Amino acid sequence: MTEAQGTKKESSLPAILGWGGLLVFMALFAWLIIAQLQSAETWSGRGSEAIALVKDFRPEGKTGETLYDLIRAYSLKAKEQDAYVGEFTWDAKQREGPDYEVTLLWKEGENHKVAVWRVDLGDKEVRPQGNEASSLPRRAEQGVAG
């Protein structure tokens, strides 16, 4: 028996399919990463817009007053009651894509308070997070306790 008759010729089809599949996967993966980076870049640096959305937010049941109006009224009522409410500081941090977290820090007497809202710049949606943010409109109407 000769050497040529005893060897089997292997097909190159599995190697072509394997490398081709890997190439397709790499292309899709690169496209996904590039799309995410472009999306993040599109929404980055828009913290002031997120803060403006929260300030212009109209809590449920409040037809004419924005959150900013309620906070200013809250500060004035505190002054009328000889209580201190002030040093309001706004900040916004981008979480992912159009999602931002807006934080309001303020001082109430000797206590520091923090209220947080989640903002979706794409949908222009504002969602209070936690008790301070959700109760702030009601507290602003009632004034400073005690």
C-alpha cells in the first residue's frame, strides 16, 4: 500500500466556519461597544439639563407649582417661623446613557438633608427616590415642623 492511499484528506470547512463565526461575533461585539460609547457620549455633560427637569417637575396634585417654587416657598415659610432652611446645593451625575441621578443637599436647622431623583433625559421622566424627595413637596406646603 502506498502512502497516498493510506492518508485521509481532511475538510477545511469546519475551520472556515469556525473562523468565520468568530469574525462575525467580533464584528457584532465591536458594533455593540461602539454604539454604547456613542450613546454615552450623546448624553454626557447634560447634568444641568437633568437639574432643570427636576426643578421644573410638577409633583402629583400640584398643578401650577414646580418643585423649585415649592422649595423656595418652603424656605420662606421657615424664615417666617424663625427656623433655618437653606444652603441648597444641586448636583447631577450621569448613571447610564440618558439616566441621571440628581441630588439636592440642604440644611434644615443643624441637620443636613439629602433628596435624590432619577431623571431620564430621553423620556423627560423624573422619579423621586426615597423619603426626602417624595415628601419634600408635602413638607414644603406644611412648613418646617417644630
